[in-house]
Amino acid sequence: MPKRKGVNKSEKIREYVKANKKATPKAVVEGLAKQGVKVSYALVSNVLYRKKNSVGKKRGRPGRPPKAAASLSAEDLVRLKDVVDQMGGVRAVRTGLDLLEQLQ
């Protein structure tokens, strides 16, 4: 993909705001227009406010907590297999564990 020619408008906005700390989006658009850089109000708002609002935030629902590393020995696995066989399968064991977790 060829590189675009011209100025990086977002970078120009950041430079302008760095020089004019209290500049509003409207003032940024007008100030850059005087410098010969045409930017939209929407772009200025995105550049100004995205950095402040999105840093450190994750969007969406939280997932399950990370699972702890299993440190089971071979003997533990054999006993677990016996329990699974006695209960009628992995699904039954998981259901039982879910119920047990709710009781705690």
C-alpha cells in the first residue's frame, strides 16, 4: 500500500493542542485553517478526547477469571478418572462442581 502524501492531520492537531493547552475543538479547527491545514471538527474531537477516555479502559463484558495452573500428579489424574467414571462422565462432574461452587 503506498504511503499517503501530505500532512498527518492528527499529528498537527496534537502539536497545536500542545502549544495551546486550553484550545477548544473549534479553536483548533480555526487555528489550523490559518496554518493551511484543513481539518474537520469531528476529527479534532476524536483526537482530543479519545486519548483521555480510552486509556486503560476495556470494552465489553468481563470474561472468566484466569485459571490457575493445574499441578496434578499422575496419581491425582487416575483418581479423578475413577471419580468421573463413577459419576457417569465429565458433564456430570462439571455439573456437580458448579453446584458445589454455588453452595460455598
